[in-house]
Amino acid sequence: MTKQAKRRLIPLIVLVAASGVLAAIIFGPNKQNPPLSTSSETNTSEVTEITPEVKNTPHEVDKSGSSTTEPAAEIIEAKPVTGKLSLRLYDGEELEPASLGSLDPSKAKMRVAFTRAGAGISSIRFSDIFETVGGKLAWNKYQVSGGVQPPIDDKYLLSTSHELAYNTEQGVQTATISILSASQITINGELLHLTSPTVWNVLGVGSFEATVVDESSAVVAKITRVWTLDDKFGLHLEQKIHNLSSSTLEVEWLQYGPPSLRVDRSRYMDRRRFRFGWELNEQFDPNHAAPIQSSDFLYEYADAAKVENEPLWPTNETLEDGLKLSWFASTNRYFALAIFPNMPDDGSGSRLLENTVKVITAQTSGTNTDEFILTALWAPKSTIATNEKLDLTMGVYAGPLKRSILDNVQPYVSLSMRGLVLYQMSSMCAICTFQWLADLLAVVLTTLEKYVVFDWGLSIILLVLIVRTMLHPITKKSQINMQRFGKVMQKLKPEIDKLKSKYPDEPKKVQSEQMALMKKHGVNPFQMLGCLPMFLQMPIWVALYALLYFMFDIRQEPVFFGFFQMFGDWPFLADLSASDHFFGAFDEPIQFLMWNVTGINLLPILMGVIFFIQQKYMSPQSGTAMTPEQKSQQKIMRIMMVVLFPVMLYSAPSGLTLYILTSSTVGILESRHIRKHVDQMDLEPKAAPPAVGKRKKPKDKQGRAWADAMEARRKKVKNKAIKRSFKKKG
């Protein structure tokens, strides 16, 4: 045999040997694992952390259709599907996969821990966002002085996996449902469950693979889920189904969507919601010219818990309007977990995942606040040709409701995800919370804090001064009118007393005569509305209430550069988005009327005192005659201001109570200043001069001619008089 022949034979021998090894792997015996474990997943706080590389932008679409993180393709001989399908099982003895990200703020924004249960996420915890003010103070102290590191639990936990109970023939069983995990796949009419950890093989950090085989153990399809993480609170799930058979596969896909997030620790006004972003479908907008919009309708958590067999998306209304789902989010007071199909940064391209969103379970574990709502995403039925891939890739945002992120980072900008940030207290009354005014106040406060005073508390106080300055002309005029009303009514008191004695049993007659008397002397009853500036500020109070309640930037921010926290970590005014906590902060809220009291608050009590003092300057002078209705209205106003307002705002954000308290204090000082000048003014109402109008012309012709002649003579005489006066001056 020649050397040339030997060289040709060597590759053939190598190829035959490789084929034999490959056949042994495919057709060899598989290791069988026990069924789905009912125990919860292992603790992921000790797993290895992998810091994301910023240069790997997960939201950009790979034009080639392949991922840089996808494992090398396995060479498999395509064969026709025979018999019943099943999922290949893998050894479950290996440790849970490592997590992406870190709890070190210098390395990553968050840490995402994964689990083999559905190839999903077991927990999402932020690195520099804290559960409580106390936890934040502890971390700040640790950063300054060093020493023992505070517990990891002080870092905010966005979401975690849940144990879901379900009924079987053997009784009630539980399964671990991880975040955004795969649920099931139907191939050619056969249902395969994907929630078991034993069906997923771990290929790397955040990389999973499930293999579908037929009765002959031939590989039919492979399902890959590869997670990557960026430094902008973004996750990317590259999710593909690869047909490795020689037959066409008809596939239906089901996975879990964003679950209900955790209720805010204070439990004050639970505002967990589900939100949607949408665009017009190809029938209504074939060129995708219309921008993506966010839903103005807020699907409240309590309403979603009542849904049975009705999809959250699409609804009859969205189908009629031709709306196509672009993103879907679960939110609480400050955070969002949103999913969206992958798309280029320029906002072009088609959506890779169409979903039907449903609530599939609402499980209660004792209280309503612990109720867990699970959503499911149904992808439409698809056909996959031989050696083709079905791409179900999606992006995920898991982060704060902060416009500085959603307004400046792609693809959130193109997806119009700024609609997630909404300063609105109720879905039924958006106009009542003055959303436009809250947006304006957010810009003003942010500007003042960032460029002027560098403190949120001082920004609120400076906002008070700006508003009071703008309202000063109205305040001054209302104060003058109120004092004028008081003085005039003192003079009219004897005449009003006569009316009361003249008509002792006719109060309506007395009131009508009194109104006529006041009109005769040029007195307007509305002049006693010295509280008008306060009513003009009511929209600001309402808008500021919604703003301070939902604005993430002000969460756990103290006043006066943390001055009060210098005294042994005193919680007083350590968080402008929560109550002031002058005396203690309770571990568990105490139910009082309709509020959950989390501590003893000082600012609402001071507010009542200030309102009581303010009544002195808002009320007319003593001895002023008032109707019974006016006295009743004044009494109601006094009760509302002194008692009702402080009670209503007892658990309100301390930033709001600080604003109202400061505004009322400045208002008292302003009233004192105005009254000093008012006392020196002449407040007597002056009778209006008689109106001088044109003389009426007679109706008859002769009379009109005579009137015109007299008018002409009058003008002539007047002109001569003017000329004589000019001559004398000259």
C-alpha cells in the first residue's frame, strides 16, 4: 500500500470510530432519577457568583440567529419520530448552578440565582437596594468602619421561587415553581412537563438543555435556555427549540410569566399591579409606524386574584382594537419584573414571541398579603421543519421603577417602558391624582436636589417657598378681602340684629334681607374665603402624595443630609417615602382603623397644632356677624383641618407631611406680615360711581332730530371751551 493510499484511509478510520462512539452515547442506557422532589430548592446564598461582562449586551438581536453563549451543536443523524415521546433524565446529584451577578455593588446591580426546576430563576436580589432603612444604615456603617458584614437579607429580594400545591390521584402534592421557568411543551399532540429539575442538564452558568427522545431513544428535539445578565437591571433569555428529527414537528409552548411581587414591607396601601405595553398588529399597522404604548389601565393585584379562566391578555377589547402585546410586567410600589420579546435597539423588527397571558393559580397561605398569583404565557402553535429552530427569545427587566433608567437605556426606550412609572393612586381615578402635576413636581424636586440643595428634605422646603411665592398675590388679596369683610360686618351687626328681632320665626327671610343689606353696602360673602390659597394648593398636595408614595428616587432618603441618623441610627425622618417614625419603628405593623401603623409619628401631630394656630388667621375678626350656615361651615372646616387631616395623613409619606407642615408655617408668617400692612389700609368699601352711559334717543323721528341737534350744539360749545382754555394757557 502506497503512502498516498494510507493517508486517504486514516480519515475514514477516524470517521468510523467517531460514529461508533456517538452511537453508543445516543443509544446507550440512560440514568433514571427519582420523580420530582417535593422539597424546596437548596439555599443559593452560598453559590458561586459570576459577575456579568458589560461588553456582552444581551438585548441586541444576533442577526445570524445564533447565540455566542450557545453550546456547540451536536452532530445527530436525523431520524423519523417513532412511538411515544419522553424527556431524557439527567443525574440530579450535582449542585445547583452558580448565580449571575454579585451582591457587591462595585461588581453588579444584582445577583440572579438559578435552579434546574424548569430551568428558571430561584431568586433575584439587588446589591445596593435595601429592604429597610435599618438595613441601609447598617450597610453604610459597615462601609465606613468595616467589621462584621451585615446579613445578606438586608439586600432587597425582588422575587423568589414558590411551592405550589396541586391535586393528584395520590393526594395533594407540591412542586417548586421558579421565576419565568419553563412549564410544558406539546410536540405532535404529546404533552411533556418541564418543571422537574431532572429533565434539565446544566451546561454552564445560567445555561440549560432538555432533550426530547422517542421510544427508540432517538433524539427528536432539544430545548435550550441560556440566561445572560447586563449592568442595567436587564436579563436576556435565549430560548430555542431545535428539531433534530427528519420529521416536521408541531409545537405548543407554555412557560410561567412574571408572578405577583412581594408586598411592600410597610404594608401601607398595597399597590401591586399588572401592566401591559402594546402596539398595533400588522392588520392595522403593517409598517409598524405607530409607537408602542403603555396601558393606562392598571390591573390591580386584588382584581387579578379574582380572575378565573379569563386571560389578562388578549381581551375582547384588545382584539377588536388590533392590539399586539409588546411587554408584560408585574409591579409593586417601587419595582417591576417585566418580560418583552427581543428587538433591535432601533425599535424595528418583528416580535419573536406572542403570548396569551393568564392567571393560572391564586394560592393563599394564611393572609391576603401572602397570596401568590402565578401567570402563564401561551405561545401560539408553531411548525418546525427538520433541523430548524423555533426562537422564543425574550428580554427581562428586573429593577426599580426609575425613569432615569427606563428613559435612557435601550431597549426600554424603544419599548416605551417608561409607562411603568406612574404616580397614580387608583386605576379608576387617574385625573384625581393629577398625574401631569406629579410629573412636573418630580422634575422640579429632582432638579432642586441634584443641582441646588443636594438634599431631598431641603428640596421639599424650597418647593414650598416657590409655591408660596407664586400664590402670594392671591393670598394677599384674599387676606385683604377677609379683613374688609370682617370690618364691614361689624358695622352692619346692629342692623342685622334688628332684622333678627323683626323676623324671629323666619330665618330664610332674615337671610334674604341680610344678603340684600350686604349687597347694598358692597359686601361680597365670598370675601371671607381667606383659606382660598390653601384650596389652591390641594391639587399640589394630592399630586405630591402620589409622587412621594411611588417615586423610587426618594425611597429611604433622609432629610438634612441624615442629621437625625447621627444620633444612634435614629429612624426619625430617615425615609421620606414612609412615616417619620419619631418614636420607634414596629417590626410588624399595628392595625389602626384603615391604616397599618408602623411607628409613633410626630409630624402629623405638629400638623394639627399648626392648623389650629392657622385658624386664627383664616377666621374673620371676633364679633363678625355671620349667618348660621357660615358658622357651620367654619366649624366643619376647623374640625377637618385640626383633627381629620392629621388622622388621614398619619401614615402618609413623611415628605408630604413635611411639605404641608412647612407650607402652613410659612402661611402663618405670611399672614402676620400681610395683616401689619392691612391694618394701615382704608378697608371701607367705596360706593361704586354711577354708570355713565349714552343718553337714550327718543323713538319718534321728531324727538330723535331734536336730540341730535342738541347733541351737536353741546359738542360745539364744548369744543369752544377747550379752544379758549388753550388760548389762555398760551
